[in-house]
Amino acid sequence: MRHMRLHFYRRAIECRDGLVCLSPYLEPGEATDVASTLTAERLREALLQSTEGEPRADVHVVAQPAEPGMEADLKELLALSRGLSVSRPR
């Protein structure tokens, strides 16, 4: 059980690390929105821009949870993940 928790925690940290790397390619106002399909679409655009464009802003928090704690952070990451799967490009 402890190994599963550690694995889950490390995955969450990896997701946050990736969002930190993408944050300069999102405007700060875009990054603090509640995780949604719209944010997921902007995140997908930022991913494309990160390979070919210049950063638009400094590093900032993307999909920031409304409350402190790991549980709130995981809910936000899961909402962003769901938004990404809903907004898949055709």
C-alpha cells in the first residue's frame, strides 16, 4: 500500500513539473483558471508553442488548486486530465 501511495505521489509531482515547464508559454491569467476544457485547449497550444516559439511570460502556477493540500491538488490535476481527453484534436 505504501509503495502505491509513493508511486501516485511521484506521478503528481511529475505532472506539476511538466506544468511548470509549460507555464511560460501560457499567459498568467490563463494558467490560474479552473481546470476545464478551455484550459486544456490552451495547454495543448502551449505544448505546441513550447517546441517552436518564445515564452510569453515568467514561470507561474498552472491549474492552481482552490484549497491547500495534496487532495485538492490531485483533484485539479485530474480535472485538467479529463479536460485534455475531452478536447482531443480531431
